[in-house]
Amino acid sequence: MKRVNAGFFPPIPVNNDKSRPMYIQLYDWFRSAIINGRLHPGQRIPSSRYLASDLQISRITVLTAFEQLHAEGYLESSVGSGTYVAKSIPHNAAKLTLVDSRWAPSPSRPGSRRISKLGTKFLSAPVIPRGFRAFQVGLPALDRFPKTIWSRLAIRHSRRTKKELMAYGDPMGRLACREAIAEYLSVVRGVRCDPAQIMIVTGSQQALDIAARVLLDPGDQVWIEEPAYPGAVRAFAAAGARLVPVRVDEDGLDVKQGIKRSPHARVAVITPSHQFPLGMTMSATRRVLLLDWATRNGSWIIEDDYDNEHRFAMRPIASLHGLDKDHRVIYAGTFSKVLFPSLRIGYLIIPKDLIPAFTRVRELSDIFPSPLHQGVLTDFIREGHLERHIRRMRTLYLERHDTLVAEIRKQLGPSFNILTANAGTYLVMLLPDGLRDTIVAEKAAQVDISSVALSTCYQEEPVKQGLILGYGGVDRKQIQDAVKRLAG
Amino acid sequence: MKRVNAGFFPPIPVNNDKSRPMYIQLYDWFRSAIINGRLHPGQRIPSSRYLASDLQISRITVLTAFEQLHAEGYLESSVGSGTYVAKSIPHNAAKLTLVDSRWAPSPSRPGSRRISKLGTKFLSAPVIPRGFRAFQVGLPALDRFPKTIWSRLAIRHSRRTKKELMAYGDPMGRLACREAIAEYLSVVRGVRCDPAQIMIVTGSQQALDIAARVLLDPGDQVWIEEPAYPGAVRAFAAAGARLVPVRVDEDGLDVKQGIKRSPHARVAVITPSHQFPLGMTMSATRRVLLLDWATRNGSWIIEDDYDNEHRFAMRPIASLHGLDKDHRVIYAGTFSKVLFPSLRIGYLIIPKDLIPAFTRVRELSDIFPSPLHQGVLTDFIREGHLERHIRRMRTLYLERHDTLVAEIRKQLGPSFNILTANAGTYLVMLLPDGLRDTIVAEKAAQVDISSVALSTCYQEEPVKQGLILGYGGVDRKQIQDAVKRLAG
């Protein structure tokens, strides 16, 4: 420990602690002395030469510290007359004490911590489910994922970190990956598109968010299914849309009700292949009506095809996108269910004339998608692993679906109706009259069962009470145990 | 090729083509016959038994196709009386021809393809630079990145694909990674925060975008530096903010001008450590003034600390975040420059009381960040590679900076003033009077040189004309060649 006593000048403690270079110690001392008022504005500072000799340190060290203090405005120099504490340090500089943000702010004046309406809008909405509890919606069979194959491909790609893949990349994603996705969609979904129309996104949610921002001004009306996927509600509400709930029946979206309620809506957001959450397929008639309305009205349709690969027995239903002559449909899909959620790869198919606008909005959202796993996905598709995996999962999910249905029938009895979908990884169990789904869901959570209350998917008064139960991520044994807990 | 001729019924061509299962051929034929009007609404369809025998295919195959056609609403059944083409297929069903979205839409009625104001706002803005041309802004020295070390860590993580890391994850990011970042920031930036306050994002852009959406309602005023980082302008314009440009001088943001122009702005977005693009550091006086104003006014400050690790000679200047007693500062940083852009990992430090709102807005944007590379980054920090890499890059960038300055002096002469920053990977070369930077930038592009025209960073009349030149990604030889081309 060395000290300097330059007459009027307070002692400066510095030491040879290797972890804190000398110039930093010096800088810190000056800075806090100025802030705390131990040195006052305009006070003269000993010369660097004097301090260096007194503290027995190099003059470079002192100059380095001084340079920083100058840069930050703590010190000033006048030519020929030395160095001073800056006169312009405000008298309230004492406020400049270093603080530790680990402490939460003390309660302050009301309104003074106001945030946006969007920031507060969803604070009380149900949390997006995570973890591995039985019946978590949206969880695929991760235990059956071909991890060895995926790891092998990932290792292959980790070995060759090309400079080209480390820099800023295309906001639309890697071309090879988009080509592979285009081929995959053409085979599996009958979607014909140019890879140039495909934008890689992180999943359905980003797809919806970007589309909402490209297509809608605040106050514009949007048809949203009633009930609907809560993520779509959030994305479109975030864009400032006025949501117009349009009911779904056994033929899917009731287009006539939509036209009646909001004839000039800018956008319709729908899940025509496999309605979320009720599971029905939109009929051909309704598809024609919807496309017709959109063309006449200059509106856009967002086809969220989130979970359509896992169609049991039948091939997936042809997409609305494939019927759309007027290029009104923006098609969104994801690999979160087909592969695994943390991959964070999904896609949009964009009408050609809208590609520039989508690109610019993507850039202001997050510039471009990470290319690192797109290469792995490309190989996984090209080498046929995706197709095989989907085929295996289709069988598996059908088994899990049937097991869950059988267990509900057996353990809960016939008063619980089940809406079986022909696809996907979840089903809806309706509740007998008099039961409220939010309360049942809470009770289920107490016995470690994850579910989504159907009523939370409605914008208006819910017409049905039920639980959405995901069976994708649970095996036979887990299903049996969990339904037993539900019944208990 | 087999044909069926059921009296009035048109021939159905099916064949044993292995690539198209029989039921799909049958489905396709019915679908297009109904759409094209060869089968009319209400027309009776031969029984599945009859068709199966006539086409010599299994009845299951026919039933499978029928089931799909029913599901899509093309066929209807009446109990006991057989199967019919649906009566409700609209008369304009001919519109349902399958289309190929690879063709761009034909020119249509004006206004009928209207998109949002945001979607059109930035269509003519300069494109975000990509590629490896000399002086591309924002490109780090990828040729000096320790790829072998990174690959080794990436391979290690690719080997163990745990189920926990494949599912939906925390919207804030992986805790281990956030802990490593908190420690790193505490050492490198003197930022003290709880890992619970750190949200992993994909980079500065997503940080700004999320912050803008949490903090601002459309129409709210925002102080933005004049000139400013164009990405910040885009993110805040996207949130509907009214941007109030506030000039910067040698002491950084002119807080007094800001208070005069917009005393009640909700947010100030600033780059206090290293102003983008002019490079100066905000003085202590100004920092006090700004924090004071924010506290009095209930405003927020976004400190974009995008490029501060590469400070030459001196340690980085203490962050505004570290002086903020009232928890007004949201701190944003990124690994795009320190490591590599395609990693897509950056971070926000959020005041504790705002964490729930940031979380919910993150969820509606893209749910959660991919955890896959967060593990690699964590190890890279923990094993000391990050610190070593930053130290090496600091020296390298100083060399490249000095080389570029020397080459400009030598080859372009003294009429080109250079604003040298004490940090970072780019500098600003001012142009002599009479030259317009957008024109010079275009000419530079013709000799394969990437640059950003300084004037494009201004919201109002640009007070300076210059080129922003990145030297991070170019070696001595490339710098010399490129400046020669610029001079030529």
C-alpha cells in the first residue's frame, strides 16, 4: 500500500494487486473522490510527474488514468496551467454514486414508471407452458427424437465454421435451407412456392408477429377465430389490431359471420387444416368463400399451418395457400412440433410482391435468423430423416391419442366428451355442465398436470368449457398415471 | 392404367405409380373433377365397393380417399342413400384451381394490396450491409476468431442433446449463460446486476425492438441521437414513436437541447460510451443531467453499449447503468462484434420491476431464444476464451485503425478529416466541402467498397458529410488496396 500526501491533497491508496491494474485504481480513486466531493470543482490536481514519483508508479500509468478522467469529463486542463477537477461537474454530482441494480427500485411516485399499454396488456395472461409435465400442450415426443442422427449432423456442421456463415446473413435465411423446405412442403403439403418466397423465422410466433407488423396499421380490423390460438391474439394485439372474433363450426371459420361482423377487415388469421384448438378442418366451400372475400376486399389471409404434418391415416389436407390465385395468403409453419421447439426454426411463405416489406420488417425485428442450425436442418431433410421421423411420429401420436381417449373414457366416464382431431399432438376434453375449466385446470396443476383451459382461447363469452391436453410428449404409462391423478 | 366407366360416371385414371399412393390419385381425381365441374353439386358417386371392384383396388383405398374428400367438404353422405358431391360447393368453385405461387401476382386494382405504413416506411432505406467487402461496418475480424476452440465447445454441446434443452425454454434465456454474462459485464463494464435481470436476445436490434414495444405507446416522444444508429431509428419508428432528434457534440448528447425540444419524452435512446457513429463519449456532467431529467420526468433511458469492449489502451468507460440509482436505465449489449454476428446472442439488463412486462413482450415476439448456442457461449466465457479474444482483438483493431488512418492520410490527403474514436471497429472519414456522401458511397461501391453515408444517420438536415468505414474485418493489405481504389 502506497500513499501520497501532496500537501492539501488527500491520500491516494494504491497497491500492487494484480487483479486491478494501477491505472484503474488511480482512476477509480479520482472518480469517486470527485463524485463524493472530497475533491471540489475547479480544484487543482498535482501534476502527473509529481504523482508518479510520489506513488512510485510509472508516469504512463498516471497519464492513462488522467486521459480516461478527461474523456469522461471529470478533469479539465488549461494549456500551461495544469489539470483541474472539472468546473462543470454539477453540484448534485453526489448523485453519481455507483449503484447496484440488483436492488429493486424503491416505491416511487405513481405513474412515474409508466410503460406501454402493450407492456401491461398481457401481464395477467396465462404463462406459456414449459417443462415436461403430462399433457403440456405443444410438446412433441422428445424421447423419440433421433438424437444420434441429429448430433452427428450437428457435429459435422460444428467442424466447419466457415467465415461466410459467421457474418451477417440474409434476412430471409440460408438459401439451401429454404430450397429444402420448399421441396418438403411441396411433397408433404402440396404447397408450390419458390424458395425466394420462403423466410426462415424462429417459429409460428415470430411468423405471426412479423406478418402482423407488415400487414396492419393500428386500429385495423382482423378476423380471429373464436376460439383461437392465444399466440395469434397476442401478436395481432401487439400490432394494434382491433380483433374481431369469428366463430368456428364443424366446417371451420364461419366466413359469413366474419363478413357480417367486419366486412372490410384487413386480415383473417386462420388455422384451416386443423383448427386450434377445436381441431376441425375448414370445408372447401368456406375456403372458396374466404378467398373470394379476400380478393374482392383486398384483404390478406394468414394460414397458420402449425401442426399439420401429424395427420393420422390420411395425407394432410391441401393448403389454402395452394388454392389462392390472387396471392392473398401468407403461409406460416414451424418445425417446433415436427422436430423440437428449441431449434427455433419456422417459415413464412410470402407473396412475391410483399417480399421487400417482409424483409425490412424482419430487419428491424432481429436483422436475420441464425444460420447455424439451418445447415443441420437442411441435411436432416435432404438425407430423408425428416420424412422418416414424421412417419414414425404419426403412428406414435395416434397410439398416444388413442391411449388418452381410452383412459379418459375408462377413468372419467362418458360425461367428459372428447373432441378428437384427425391430426396433431393434443385433444380437447369438454367438461360436464357446471364445471369451470379455469378452476379444473388449476386443480389439475396441483396434481402436476399441465393443461390449457379452453375458455382462455375465447375473446368473448366462452361457449364451451374444456381442457386442452397435449399427448405428444407423454408415453402410455405417463398417460395412465396422469389420468388417474385427474380422476382422483 | 385402369379406367372405370360407371355408366354416367367419367373415367378415373389410376395407375400403379409407386410415388403416388392409389388413394392420393383417387382423391386428386375427385377433387379436381369437382372443382372443374366435371362432377356437379349433388351428383351421386358410385359406392366404394363398386369403385374398388371396378378399379381393382382395395376398398380401404377408396374409403381412405372418400374420408379425405368428406373431411374437406367435397363429398356428402346421407344415411342409407349413398355419397354425393356436396351441394354447398359454390358455383364459382372453378376458382379453386390449384395455383402455383411462384408466379408473381398480376397487377391488380390500386390499393387492393395495401400493407401497413410500417411495411412501406423503410422500403427505400439503405440495405443493411452484408458480405466481406472492405470497410463493411459492423464486421469483426472473423479471420482471427478462435474457430478451433469454438468448434471444440460446439461439438461438446452437440454430443449431449439433453431433452431439457430441446423443449420450450425460459423467455429470458438459460440461467447459466445469464450468470456468465453477468460476471463478464461486472468485470469488463463495471455493471452490477442480478442474472435474473438479464434477458438473452438475438442482438442489439431485438434488444431495441423489445424495449421500444415495452416502453412506448404509439405517438409517444423519444429522444434519438442526431446522428443516430439507423437500427434504433427503425425499431422506435416501428413502435409508433415520434422521434425527436437531439444533437450530439464533443460531450455526447446535448441533454439541454433534448429538454427544450421534448421535455416529457418517454424514452432517450443513447450510445453514451461510444456514440454511434461519431465516436465521442458522454461526459459525466451530461450523464448526471440525463439521469436527473429521467428521474424527475419518469422517463426511461436505453443505453446501447453495442461496441464497447474494443476500447483501445483504456478500460471501457463506466456505464450509465452503473450510475442509475432510480433504475431508469435499460442496458443493451451484443456479442455480434465481440464474437461473430451469426451467433445471434445479445442481452438486455432490465430494471427488476419491468421484468414481467419485458418477458411477456418477448413471448409475443418469438417466445424464447434458442438455448443451443448459449451453452457454447457459457463455456467460452467460463474458460477464459472470451477475455483472451477481446484482449487480442483490441490490439488488432488498434493496428487496423492506425493503418486505415495512415492510408487515408497518405493516399487521400489532409482534406479528409478523420473522427477517430477510442474504441470500436469503424471510423468516420469526413468529406471536404462540396462532396455529397451518398454519391461518394455509391462511387465507392462501384470499386467494391462498402461504406455507410454519414448523412443517412441524420433525421434532419445532416450537418456533416462523411463515410463510416469499418476496419474490423479487413487486414493491412486489404486496407491498403481498398484506400488505393478509393483514391483512384
